[in-house]
Amino acid sequence: MRGDRLFWLLFGGIWLFVGAAFLAATAGINLFADPAALNADTPLWVFVLAGLAASGFGGFILRRTLIAAARERRLMQSGISLTAVVTDIRRSLIDINRQTRWYVCYRYDHAGRALTGESYSMHGEAAADFRPGDRVSIKIDPRQPEQSLFLGKA
């Protein structure tokens, strides 16, 4: 898996599991608990809401990650290989495991159009190999040339 895909799969999976656990526990309490024994200060709908929010968040992350993986597979199989020029190395807004992540931004031409793209997030050692002006290999979707996949040094 490229970039931080495994991290996002685990992160989304944990949130989905926690949300499902909240929903299952609330359903179990509703089905099997004695209503007189329940704490009236905390209504059960709070736990349902927390379960829906956590599982929705986890599902969103998982869906986004799986769509990106499918797009990457599709571009690897049927994409057109091109060479692009690095324009910038940009810091990610998210650090993973206290490690700064970086994006390699690049520019490429296809059918007379100047297009831009960026790599998957990578750790600092990998990003240090690239400088503005370097040539990199990419693959693009022939039907949607604005969709590109960063492959590395050309």
C-alpha cells in the first residue's frame, strides 16, 4: 500500500468498530435491561448519537481510503505513463506517529493542457530525495487527465 494507506485503514476501522460497539451496547441495554435500573441522568439517545457519529466518521475514512486504493490500482493498470516536473515540496497538515508527512507537487502537460498533481503523503526521508525542477514519473487517466498517480523519480 502506498503512502499512509494502512494507517488510514486501521484508523477508520477503529472508529467504525467503536461506533458499532456503542450502537450494539445501546441496543442490548434497550432490549435486555430493566428500565427501572437505568440511570435517568444519561439518556440512551446520547450513546446512540455517539455510536452513529463514530461509525459514520470511521466509515467515511474507510470509504475514502478504499476509493483512493481503487483509483491507484486502475491508474497502474490502464494509465498513460508521463514525465512531470516537481514544482514544490509541501508539508502535510497531518503528522502520523509524530512524523511530519510531505507531498511532492508536480506539473505535467497532456494534450496541450498544463495540469498539476501531488504525490501521496510520504515521510521526510522520502520527500528529501526530490527538489523543484526534478523529473518524476506519473501515470494519468486517459479519460480524465487531471487524475494522476505519482510513481517516483523518472
